[in-house]
Amino acid sequence: MITSALFALGLCSCAPQGGENGNELTMLVGTYTNGASTGIYTFGFDQEQGTSRALDSIALSNPSYLTAFADGRRVYAVSEKPDSSAALVTLDFDPSNGHLSLLGSQPTCGGDPCYVSTNGKWVLTANYSGGSLSVFPLRADGTADALATLFRGTATGPDSIRQADAHVHCAVFAPDGKHVFATDFSADRLLRFDIMDNGLASAPDSTSTSLPPDYGPRHLIFAPDGRHAYVIGELSGTVTAMRYEGGRLDILQTLAADTTGARGSADIRISPDGRFLYASNRLRNDGLAIFAIHPTEGTLTLKGYQQTGLHPRNFNITPNGRYLLVACRDSHVIQVYERDTQTGALTDTGRDIRVDQPVCIQFVNKP
């Protein structure tokens, strides 16, 4: 149903190989596979020491974004392809040893899926060149069933090149479990969908959140308090703070994350304690803007900037908040930064993890 609404792997400076402890997470890394990478790679990462060890890998074409659910036994990844081969892939995953095996795939019916999320009942993919949001039900065994609904985005933005066609860049489940919000990149707005027993339903246009022209909303994240959300504009290079209440996102503030006009802002993350927000920028002055979050108001204050390797498309923070890892696609490296939990500042540990074209990092706790 279509609804109108919208290099081989190598390690450098890693600590001793082998051995496990209670501090070790399992880390999944998605890559682009038009170079030396072949798919998804897994590592053990010690979140107290900041050290890593290679575990396993599985071949998959352009797994540019992935996510795990609940106990981590199921991983959902996109195969970011521009044609009918674009797919949502379900994988069986053993967090204890990093082993992945393919369980099945479903066509997304929208080109270049670049984001995937799940609530355990439904899986969503945001399809960039397809300009759409795909909705898949989950079977009892956690595998994705065939596409149930495809929602279309729109193209009304002023950028005559990058907003000429509809693009949907991410889709996020709200913390109250009642709604999904998607970034309608080419219309400079956030779309709301209501979660029903039988899937998603388009909410009225009055529930969408309009952003400034030429914003290009890319990634959206909710704060741990469930009362605030933040979106980064790829084209504008800004971060917008919003209050979330009753299914509505109301804008509080917009601040610059990129001051160079590079038009390449990318990802956004919040520290587990909810005190700091980080936003990545590409194309010029590649790095992360660091913001403090007001504990009650949710507003932002710029605290600093950390330069990184080239093209920091994605990054993630360990569950204990001690380390922040950056996937630098064009430097072919994951950089490991130690976080100052009091100031938000980052220090490069030099314990780089070498992977060709890394573009997504996810952590799973070991059983």
C-alpha cells in the first residue's frame, strides 16, 4: 500500500588480542563495500579501557546503517542500493562471539535505504533516493515480513539540486511508543506518524514540524528524559532543540553546529546521562560540535569542537559514557575518543580501529 504523506580489515593500536571481561561490549560496524570492505564487521570493545579486538564479519552489500533489538539476537541492516536490489536484511547475531548469519531480506521498494529502526513489532527503513519510508511487520521469530506500507515524502525545499527530489533520511520511534517521526529532508519538515495495531498511519499535516527553508533535516534523536528532541540540518549546519509533549514537537532553539557553510552535517548523539549533545560535520573542518544540554529546559550551549578524521558520517557513545567512537568514512578508520563526563570534552586515545569506509557503529551488551 502506498500512502501519500510524506581493504581488508585491520587493527591499529588495539590492546591485547583475546580475552573477555565484564566491561566488554560487542560492536557492530557497517561499511560501504565499493572498496576493500565486504560488509558488517564485529569487535569486542572494552568500555573501561577503550581497547578493541576483532571478532567476525559477514558479507553484505553496502550495509550503511544497522540496529539491534532487545537482547541483540536480531540485527536489522539496510543494503543501500539505488535500484530494486535495495533491501532490509535480518541477521541472527550472537553477542558473545560477534557471529552473524543471514536469516532473510525484503526489498524496501525505495532506493538507497540509509536508516533502520525498530520497536520490536515493526521495522522501518528511510529510503533516501526513494524519498520514502518503508514499514515492515516482524514475525514471531524476529525476522522481517514483506513490506506492509510505503509512505512518500515531498520535495518543496529551495535547494534546486539536493532538494529537487523527495528524500527521507531517518525515522525514529518516540519514547512514549505512540508515534514515529521522520525527517522529510527535501521539504524541510519533520513528519509524524501514529502507531496503530496494524502499522503506521499518517498524522495530519498540522502535526508536522516545519523547519527553516534550506534546512535539510537529516537525523533526529530523543533525549533520555523523553521530553526533548533534537534534529540536525545537513544543509543548514544547525541543530534545533525541541520540546516533546502530547505527540507534538515544538521548537525551542536553533544553534550552529557548523560555521563553515560546508552543507554536510550528519549525525547527532546524546551522552547516556543526558548532559551533552554531539553533532558531526563533514566536507570542511570535519569534526564534532559539542553542546551542553540544560538539565530542565533542554536548550543547548556550545562548549567546544573536536576535529576528527575525514567524513565523520556516524559516531556512537559507549553505554557507560566513557568513550565516543567516530566512523570516519574517508579516513578508513574508527577513532576512539575518551570523554570527560563533566565537561563533554574529547581526547583522542590513538587506539584507532582500521576498517575500510566505516559508516555505522552500534553497541550490544554481552549476555
